[in-house]
Amino acid sequence: MRILSRQLAAALIALALALALLPATALAQGMTFDEEDVEPIDEDGMTFDVEDVQELEETPAGTNAPAVGVLAVPLSGLSSGDREALQDALREAVSTIPNIAVFGDADLLPAIEDRDPEYCSAESLCLANVGRAAQVDRIVQARVSRTGGGYTLNIDYFDVRDRLFLNYHTNSDLSSFSAVLDAVQAGVNDVFGVRDRRPEDPGFVERDVDVRRIMAFATAGLSAVSLGTGIFFGLKVDDGLAEIEQYARNEDGTYIDLTQREAQRLQRDIESDALSANVFYVLSGGLAVTSVLLFVLDGDDAEELAVGQDDQPWYRAVRLSPSVSPEGVGVGARLRF
């Protein structure tokens, strides 16, 4: 009995050693696993699906910039040479935008030419199919059409995945096709929300900021307010005088129903109101003159170059130049045509 027990114990120990030495791969042979049985775990201990693994494998590591395809749409009325020039200008403009990967029209052009370019460039579902065929995330397209004697440039920024036009830019009444090419960069900056850089020239003046005109309008408004305030105090003077006239006087000039102290108080109020009215009248006149001078005085030559002669308002044709000398102060005027 003891011999049998020893043999059984030896057999169990041998079986345990055999299982320990057996490779783990041998246990996996002949076994199958479904995708739903597999639950991968990342380095942070989070689980994710197999579809997520496939997407991560398809996306290059460290690349988050969207792939943006650039396309000059081949519309009717646009020659092949003009379309290529527009394509070059559009790609050059889009290349200045940071954080995007720019691609040409090698795949976009054949895909849109297989469809109706005029219809497909304006229809989101069709344009999304063109983008998917070219394997881009977004599309920047330029469309040029003739309107009367000029050109119209349309630049669209389209999201392929969402089938959505993110932004658009339209520039009409362009005189020539060269003007269209010159307007491409500004249109691209507009759809991407990029402001034009300020030139390095220190004499550059932005058209939308004219401090002198702002001050001219401000002083004109203050002049009107001062005039209204002066009129208010002038009316108070008239009311005070009318109130005094209501009281009867004796032959010596004293009031019958009004004490001397009350008469003096009314007189002081009238004089104070009259002084306030005159001060505001003078202030209104001074502000009005200042406003006129700000409108018509000589401006900076750099500003005139930036604005241009054709855009000068009518009042800028009159030039006033103040002069100061020991004999006196004067203002000279000249008219420019």
C-alpha cells in the first residue's frame, strides 16, 4: 500500500513538471479566438475596440494636419491655360497657410471631370465623393466666371467627411484675369481667417483706421452737445427774466411783492445761467471749427498714397494750412483738382 502511494505521488510530481516545462504556445495550438473575445489594453490600462486599432494603424504617428486638396474647377469659359494659371496661384496661396498638408489636383481633377464640374463643385454630396476619391480631408476650390465685362472669383473651403462648406469668399467686378490671380491670396486668407500682414514700410497707413477722421466726427458730436447745453441754459435765462417781470415795482425800482434778498437771488441765478450758456456757445463754436479743420487740413502723404486719389472725399479737395507769424495768425486755403 505504501509502495502504491509512493508511485502515485511520483506520477503527480512528474505530471506537474511536464506541465511547467511545456511551452505556452503549445497550449494555444488548435485554439481559435473571435474578435469580440479580444479586448486589447493600452499602456494606460484602457481598453479599445478592434476598429480603433485599425484606424490607429492607418494614421501615421504624429501627423494631425488635415490633407487639403487644391482645385481650380474647370468651368466653361475658362481655358485650360487660364485654369492651370489659376491652379498654380491657388496652390501657392494655400501653401502659405500653416498646419495643413497641401495636395494638388492630380486626383481631384479627373474625379470632378468624370462628373459635371459646374454642378459638382456646388453640390456637397458630389464634391464629397470627389474628395473621397482623391483621399483628402478637405478641399479648397476656386471657381471663375464671367459677369458682364468683368470676372467673379469664388473660393470655397469644403470638409469632405462632414460634407459641409466651412467658408467661402466672393470677389466680383474684377477687370481682368490678371486681377483674378492677384485676388487669390486675399480670398484664401479670408476663407482661412488669416489677416493680411502689415507691410514693413513705416509710412503705411491702414485704410480702415483714420484717427483724424474719428477725431473730426467726435468733435462735431461734442460741438452739437455743447450747443444743445447752451440753448438749455439760455432758455433758463429767459424763464428767469419772465419770472422777474411778473412782479410789480415801485417808482424807485424796488419790487412790491418780492424782498430784496429774493430779488438778488433771482438775479444771481439769471447771471449764472447766462454765463453757462455763453461758455457752452463758445465751446460749441470752438469744437465746430476744430472738426472742420480736422476734416480739411493736409493729411499725411503716405495716407494719400494708401487711400488713392480716386477715393478722396470731396472735402479733402480743399486744403487749409494755418500760419503763425509775429504779425498775426492766419489760415491759408488752396483747392486741389
